[in-house]
Amino acid sequence: MRKLYLIAGSLITLHTACAQTSAHMDFERYTPTSTLVVPAHVLTHARFPFIDVHNHQNNMSPSALKDLVKDMDKLNMAVMVNLSGDNGNRLQNKIDNIRSTSAKRFIVFANISFGGIGEPGWTEKAVKQLEDDVKYGANGLKIFKNLGLSVKDNTGKRVPVDDPRLDAIWEKCGELKIPVLIHTADPKPFWDPEDEHNERWLEIASHPGRKRGDDDPAPWEMLIEEQHRMFKKHPKTTFIAAHFGWYPNNLGKLGQLLDEMPNVMVEFGAVIAELGRQPRMARQFFEKYQDRILFGKDSWVPEEYTTYFRVLETEDEYFPYHKKYHAFWAMYGMGLPDTILKKVYYKNALRIIPNIDRSAFPAD
């Protein structure tokens, strides 16, 4: 009987008897203390007040909001954008709670209910609901990754990201001058074979639900192409491609796409690990596209923000990421100058997201 172990990025086979000795352990437990002695700056507080454009909060009760604000203050987060706003009465309830407790600290994005798409009048109803939500206080639209993957129309067919029945929604966002933050697909390795060559093998092995494959309704390339066609079809609408558009490991390609689509912004929620292992290339990208990048985190785990601050602000070398199953490599800081940091932390978001209170940010 044999066991498989992942060591230094490769799978090796050990006999069970050997694996039971103290000389061997699984990769998740192997966390050696680095003997490297270099300057270290563990940052728990951003240099400038920042806007997190990619967050999810389902509980926005008055008491929960008060606790959130306390944690935000510790991070120097001036404004949190809650992308899980929902629509109709549920969205209104969240906005009401914000207005009664912490009106300046939260922005809410609306969501589309795709049930019944294809039925007569569905598009018109969806557009009207969006208009009502924005009128009540929503300041953007968030599209989850179910569009393109699991959303089906009234006949049971997959709804592609660039489905023409959705065109009126994107056009309305442009008319209302609100951005659309859209998450399409997942990291490309989730579609690749689950073998020793897959860089996300450990994540897939420990989180089986993330593996994509032949039973998925569309391959990765198709989903991304649908998204890009949609971006190009609606040049007057501002789109924010979540997770660097799933091109954080190919910044040359991402730059080409941004050149082709001037209405598109990107945010780096959940992909700081990819940026932190290529500090020189990433810094060049941030320098060239400094007006197109937004701060995003995704999951709300306050202690994880230190990795983001450290990659963005410092020139530290060889420091760990906060989720080993995601990134078993070390991080390096880009050491961005203040002019770029200010744009990434708040200026770019202030430019494209309406109704953010500006009093918490420097006047320059």
C-alpha cells in the first residue's frame, strides 16, 4: 500500500511504513521556519485610507455593521463595497441599516435574479428592478460566476455571459453611470487535469468542489471569450473584471486586453499571491495601468489583509502567503510609490463608483 505526498511542488510515492516515521509528513504540515534574515515589515494598517471594492457581507444588521466598522478602522479601510446586495426589499433593508448606523462607510451593489430569463418581459422587468435598486441607493451591479456556468433560461439552456437578452441591463448600467463588477469562470488550472503538473493541485485535492471538468457546461476559454465580447459590445459601460480577469499569471496578456478595452478596470481580490511572486513584472504592470486597478480582497478575513498591504507597500522578500493550499510559494513586495498606492487604494474607485463620501480621503 502506498501514499502520495506533495513535496517541493512534485508528487512522490512513499511506502506506508516509511510514511509513518517522523521523517515524513504531509505538505500542509510542513512549514519550516526560514533561516533567511532580511528586513521585514508586517503591515496591519494600510498607508492610506482605502476602498475595498470586492467584499461580501450577508449580515448587515445594525449590530453587525458596528462590529464591521471597528475592524475596518483597524485596517484603515474607509469604505467597504458589499457586492452581495441582492435586490428589491432585501437590498433596501441593507441600505436602510447602513443609513441608520454608518452611512459613510458602506457602498452596496445590486444583483440580478436570473430566474425565468427567456420568459416574455423578463429583460424589461430586470432592467426596471435595477433602476429601482439604483434609485433607492445601490451604486453598482455585481454579477456572480453562475452566469455562464449554472444560469439556465426557461428552456433549460445555458445562458452565456454575452447573451443578447442581457444587453439592455449592461446598457442601462452605462446610462445610470454605475460600474458592473463581474466574476466569470475560475482560475484556469481548475479545468486542467488533476495531476502533478497542475499548480493548484493541492487546492483542488483539499477542496474537491473547485475542480472543473468535462461535466461543466463550458470550457474556461469559452467563458472568458464570452466575457470579452460582452465588454467590447458595450463600450459606454464601465466593467470591473474580478480577480484580474483571471490573468494575474499572464500580465502581458492582461495588458493587451486592457489596451483593447478602455472601458474595463480590474481588481486583485484573491490573486495577490500571483502578484506577490512576480514583484518586478507586477510593478511594471501597476506603473503602466495605474489608472485601471482597484483594491479588492473578496473573502472577509481581516488578518489576511496584511499580505495585501505588504505586497503593495513594502520591498520585503520571501514572506509567506496566508493560505498555503493556494500558494505554497513565497511573496515579495512591489514597493509601489505613494502616487500609485493612492490610485489603487482610493482614487480609481472614487472615479468610477458614484456616491462614495470623499471626506475620509486626502484632498490631493
